[in-house]
Amino acid sequence: MIEIIKKKRDGQELSKEDYTQVINGFVSGSIPDYQISAFLMAIYFKGLNNEETAVLTDIMMRSGDLIDLSAIKGIKVDKHSTGGVGDKTTLVLGPLVAAAGVPVAKMSGRGLGHTGGTLDKMESISGLSVDMTREEFIERINKHGIAICGQNAKLVPADKKLYALRDVTGTVNNMSLIASSIMSKKLACGADAIVIDIKVGEGAFMKTEEEAKTLAKIMISIGAKMNRNVIAVISAMHQPLGFAVGNGLEVKEAIDTLKGNGPEDLTQLCLELGSHMLVLGKVCNTYDEGVAKLKSLIASGEGLNKLRELVEVQGGDVSQIDQPDTLPTSQYSELLKATKSGYISELNALEVGLASVYLGAGRETKDSIIDYGAGILLQKKIGDQVKKGDPLAILYSNEQSSFIKAKELLNLAYQISDTAPQNKPLILNTVS
């Protein structure tokens, strides 16, 4: 191990045998944390080439269970987001893509910190369960075209251990390590093709479009070496996606979007990601054909019907899809009002996300209990004109004491200027 650390410290390319020794030794406990920490720091400063990154990803992927989805008919296309605020795209995309004929085998995670998790949003629907056996998962997808479950605890243990160590040694922000972390999990889940939504901005891990492009190219290279088609969409997270931030509130907004009444930005992103999924799934030949197909599924109500079907099969209360007002609500609500007149020039997604955590909609630690009715309903977003005293946002919580801190953060999130800001595009780039 000492020789491997020295080789990477000096910028040398490591072999597959080197990476196998490191990862297997770390997972088994035979190589101590302090040596892995030194190894990670050497990677942080010296980097990995594309071949090394693909090798590391492959070994990490094989460190635990591999999900075999070959029993599912059709091309399995997965979607992954690098995390954002108000990102409820899976709740809209999953049913739409399944209704179009591409099987959706989705293994999702829970929220931690300012980013929400798909499983938490789904569990705000009464009775809905994301726990199922592998056999149930495959049977449901073959019969209904879609199933969404929690990630297998034995999936990619190397990533769980490595990420925990990266988090406390200042080595998180390395493109190869980020790419191998994401791709090892996605590939272990058995997808044939993957569409990745890379978020850029204050509420995202990537702060610049150039960083996002670099990450996209690395992940596409990894996919190519493992015979997987990967497309990366780079989207802006300079403000939250949609108007709703919080689990029950986001489910309501997803239902509205499937009815054709959703926010413009959320609808645009779902059409963008979904059309690529339909092309990769060979249901449509072109991007434009995919967009047209998805729009028709919204107009006909087939997308919403598929959401109902998903909820019913997973034990959820379908009446809450037809009557979204019966989804969880909070006992208390308060308004945040504009302190001056002008135009909304900034709406910092990170501050909004943190405010929602204080209200109870997110987790500060893994053991935090989620309040499914808590959250924020934004009334104004970037570019909107406001007068002093106009409502900017409605805050919801079952803890009255949480409003003070949450309002402080939301006040920091909103910036009001005298002139209208320049319009920023939502879709920044597509890399394939």
C-alpha cells in the first residue's frame, strides 16, 4: 500500500491490480483509514486519467451486490440528478417515460441537508412503500412499466466508505472521484443507458458550467468503456426548480405538471431529460419526436394515470393523487414579504433549501425525522416585479419556533434590485 501511495503521489498511472488491492483492502478493513486518506489526497492533487477512472469505477461497482435487470423486457434507461432544491423530476419523468413504453427501474435515495430525496417525497403519500424484494421489483416493472424503490444496502459498499472518508479529509471535490462515485452506483443498478442531470449553481455541487462539462465527459467516458450509453444534460440551479420545496408540496406540484399545469421550468427540464430517455430506450428516433411524445402523454392524461398506477401498486392512497389537498399539511404557516419594491434579481437555491430543512422538510442528520407537510411555496422567482409588502413565499411547519431562522435564510436568498435582471437559460448544455 505504501508503494501504491508513493506511485500516485508522484503522478504515476496505477494498474487495475493496484486499484483492486486498494478497494478490496479498504472494504475488508485490512487497509487502515489513514493510508486510504493519504491515497485520496494523492489522487486529489495528481488526478486520474480516463482509463484509471473507469477501472476504479468498475472495481467499486463490483464491491457489493450487482442488480441483474436482464429479466425486464426492453432497454432500461435510468436518470440521475446530481442534486438540487425543488427537484421533483423523477415523480413526473418516471410515469411519463413508463407510459411511453420505456421501462423505468428506479432505485432512489433519501434527502440529506439542503437537497431533497425522491423516496421521502414518495413516502409523503399515505401507505406508499418503497421497500420490495428484487423479484417484486422486476415483476412490477414487467407488468406496470415502473417501480421506484430504496437502494440496496449492499450496493457499492466501497463508495459508502470512500465518500465518508472523502467528506472528512477535504477530498470530495475531485472530478474523477465524483464521477466514479455516481457511475459505480448507477452501473451496479443494472441500467442499459443513463441520462444524467448535472446541476450548476449556488444550490448545486458544481458551481460552474465548465466544471459540469468536465464531469459530464468523464462519466460518458466511463459509460463507453462499460458499453453503456450516457447522455449528460447540464441544467441551472441558480434558483429552486419549480415553486414547491418540501415533500408533500413537491408531490402536489408534480401532479400539477402531469396535468399540464406545472411550472414552466420543471416542465421544460422533464421534457428535456425525458426525450433523451425515449431516444436511448429506442422508443423515439429523435429528440423532437421524444418531446412531442411526452407532451401528448401529458395532454391525454396517460402520464398521470401511470402515476396513479405506480402509487396503487406500491400500496399508496390513490385518492391523494386525485385530491392533492389531502396530502400532508402543516399546522402553521407564515408569509415572507418583500421589504422593498423592484425586481427579484437573485433567489439563492442553497439558502432556500437550508430554510426548508429548518422548517422540518429535510434532514440535518441521517436520523432526523421528516415533516412531510413542511416546506416553502415560492410566490416570486427571478425576474418577477414586486412591490414592498408583496408575498415572496409561504412557509409551512408544525414547529412555530422554526419560522424565525427559516425567514432569516429566505431573506438572504431573495435579492431585489431596481432593474430587471437578464434572463438565464435553464438548459445550459447537452453532452453526449
